Amino acid sequence: MKQAEEPSSRPFLDSVFEDFYSVEKALEMVLIFDRDGMISYINAAAKKKLEFGDELIGKQISVVFPNTFKESQGGFETDFQFGDEPQKIVAYRKNLTCFPVEARILCCDRECRLYICFANDILEKEFLGREVEQVRQEAQQALKVKSEFVANVTHELRTPANGILGNVKELFDFVTDERTLRSLRLIERCCEDMHKIINNILDFSKLEAGKFTLEPRRFHFRNMLDYVKSQHSNKITEKGLGFFMTVSPQVPEYVIGDELRVVQLLNNLMSNARKFTTVGYISLE
């Protein structure tokens, strides 16, 4: 009587190695071992990473993964969860140094007579992860120092601004000249705007998080322009430049927007125009 042949696992291996060149040249380590734990194949990446040659063939899988596989009479013992889900384990080189890997081990057939292991070296990945964490902590510390610095500076700025504003308000009770009153109102508004800017600087966490928000409200557009003009016209004319401001009739008397931000924008533009214009004139339209 002819003995029944044990079902072969060759069809699976044929499909795995259909493109043998791709498996051999794969960047991840590939090892094949049987249910006795004996290694029958390793690809070029495994030889390089593990620093073994072909002498690894015929050795126990526990030689490569001693913390995961234990040699036993029945082959090997392991708590490794076989399947497509990668797991972190430790691989050992020939010189007994080790490195972390993410490994997947699959059964080659229903009887699990052969296993194929795919493993990726994650040593560099873990090292970069630690570096990223260190950089993150350093950035948080730098942000804390910067926030404390800004809080201290804004506090120092608020003190003289309050002093100027307080003295200006006292002068309103004694000054009757209209021209002087206009100058005092200009100083008063400059101080108030400075207070608003200081408050926004203090809210530094929003700026860092990219959550800076505008505060739209109804304001008189031409009055705002007159305020901007009064801050720059004297400096421009002192430089020997002409200064013109025109507003289209289509612009409504009142608009809705963040007046403080519009003023800041126009002030920056006007300051740059004055700085970089040597002859001619400056026109705000």
C-alpha cells in the first residue's frame, strides 16, 4: 500500500517567490522557518541587518528572536500573535547585539508547516521619535520663556502709556485752545490704541496657535483716515514731500471692520512710504 503524501506547502511558496528577485532585494527582512523553528531561507536584507550569511539557514528562529521564540521538543514556543498585524519585537545580530523591529509572521499553509516572517528595522524610527520629543519639549520651554518675556515687556509699556494718558486727560480741564485740544485728542487716541495693541500682545497664546481673530465693529471711515493722516502729515511735509489723500464717493460713511487693524496697516504703509520716498509726493487713495 502506498503511503498518502502529506499536503504540500509548495503552492504557497511558489506564489510568494513568483518574483524571487523582488523578495531577495526587498528592503525589509524576510525569513522562512518550519514548525520545528528551523530557518530555511533569509533574504539579502536579513543577512545584512543580522550580519549572518547562509550559516543562519538550519538554525533555530530563536537565534534571531530569543526573547520571542523558545526552542522546545515540539519545535518552538512563543506568545507572538501570528497574522498581518505588525508587532514590536527584538532581533539579535550574530555578535549578540540587538535592535527593535516591527514583524509580521504568517502561516504558509493551513497546517502551519512553514512560516514566513517580514521584519522592518525601527531603530532609526525610534531614535528620530525620541529626537522629535526632545525638540518638542525644547520648543515648549522656549515658548514659555518667550511668553514670560512678552508679559514683562508689555507690563513695562503699559506703565508709561497710562502715565501719558492720565496727564493728557487732566489737561482737558485747563486747555481751551482748539488747536491744542486737537493735539491732546490725538495723543489720547494714540495712547488708547497702544493699550489695545498691548492687550493683543498679551494674548500671545492665540498668536502662537494661529488663532488670532479680528474684532469687527461699526466705525466712521473718514474719521479713521483723518486720524491716520494726522499722525503722518507733519513728518511727510518736514521731509519736503507732498501728501495727498482721496476717498472715493462710493465708500460709505460708516463701515464694519477691525478699525485698530486697519489703522495699523495704514500706519505701516505710510511709515514705509515716508522712509523710502526721497522726492515727489505720497498719495493715499
